Amino acid sequence: MVPPSSVPYESNLRMAKPGDFVGGSIPVSTLFDQLGGRTGLRSLVVRFYDLAQADELLGPVFARHVHDWESHYETVTDFWSTQTGGPAVYRGGMGRHLMLGLTPAHFERWLKLWVENARQVHGDGLAANLETIGRVFAVRLIQMQGANGIHVGNGKAPGAPGINPGRPTA
């Protein structure tokens, strides 16, 4: 292994790419890379929204709030790029979801469709990674809604205790 002090400063600033070796032995590959980079991720996002728009619970929410699908695809692809180890290009926040009237049932359905979509395209392994990220996102939103006095029911989706944010419910 080459000591860090003998490596030119500029090369220390370069981002690792798939196939690079960190410390001389560990290949670097992000979830973003495994999903096919931005192109693969965007394809997964578009495919998911085709399913979500047709869903009886989620479809009406998207019909009311998304008016420019191309822009929405880009924003969501930016979000997932940032979350999966790709370029950190997402500059939004989660707050815009707070006023959509979402319930834990919406989050559970969203997560179910997202994971089924990922599993069909990429198999169980990558789908499990995307599910973990999605579950954290859903729990954070449920927690944020509760903190702002917005309806979240009892913090659980019917029949789906996995979305419970883990705090006591009334």
C-alpha cells in the first residue's frame, strides 16, 4: 500500500469510481452504481410512478399534486441518487410531503410498490437496500407529521407494524 503522504494532493481529492481500490484491497461500488447509475435509477423511478399513478390509494394523491411529471422524475431521481451513494444533487427537503394529507397507509403502500418494483427490476438484494432507505424516509415523515400536529393515526399502517416510528401511541 502506498502511504497517503506519498500520493499527490490532487489525487486524494478525486472521487472513487467503481473498480478503484481503497487501501489497495477493497473495490468501491455504490448502490447507485449497482442500480445502473442515473439512467438505471431514473428508469426505476419512472416505472415506479407508472404503478403509483394506477394505484387506487396513491394515484389520487399524485393526480392532485404532480403537474409536471418530467420535473418530478428528475427531482425524485436526484433524491435517490443522493441516498444511494451517487452524486449528491438533491437540494429539496421532506417538508413538502407534510401537507399532502398522507396517512401511514399511504406510506406503507408507497413502500410496498417501491420495493416490489425494485425487486422485479433488480432482485431481492438491491430491493432490500432500497427498502431500508425507503423505510427510514417513511418513518421520518411520520415522525415529522406527528411533531407538527398533522394527522398520523396511531403511527402504524393497518396490518403493517414495520412503519411504526417507535414512539408510544395514544
